[in-house]
Amino acid sequence: MEKKTFTVPNIGCDGCVRTIVNELSQKPGVKQVTGNVPNKQVTVEWGDPATWESIKNTLKEIDYPAAEPA
């Protein structure tokens, strides 16, 4: 099981977080998704067959890309 917290600059409201949670929760292997609007952060917990790459790709597809670390 892997877990990652990351920033999503496009988060502006609870509806944004709901969209991210709904989309990522449908991915096989994703166990839990939570979001924090004020911090613009999302935490995802996943196992096989989900991968960090597939999660990042889904976020990009729904216009909520994860910020790349500097």
C-alpha cells in the first residue's frame, strides 16, 4: 500500500475536491482519497493495480493536475 499527499493548484472549492475524490475512487486499487481546500492538497492511498503514474494521468485528464515538486 502506498500513500502520497500532494498539491493540486486548481482546487478552489469543495466541489473541486468532490470531483477529484469521485474520479480517483473509481480507479481499481485506489483505497482512499481525501482533499483539503484551504491547503489545495489531496492525499491518496492506493495499491495494485493503481500506480502513481496512473493517478497523475487521471488528475491531468480531469483538469486537476498534481503540482510537480520544484
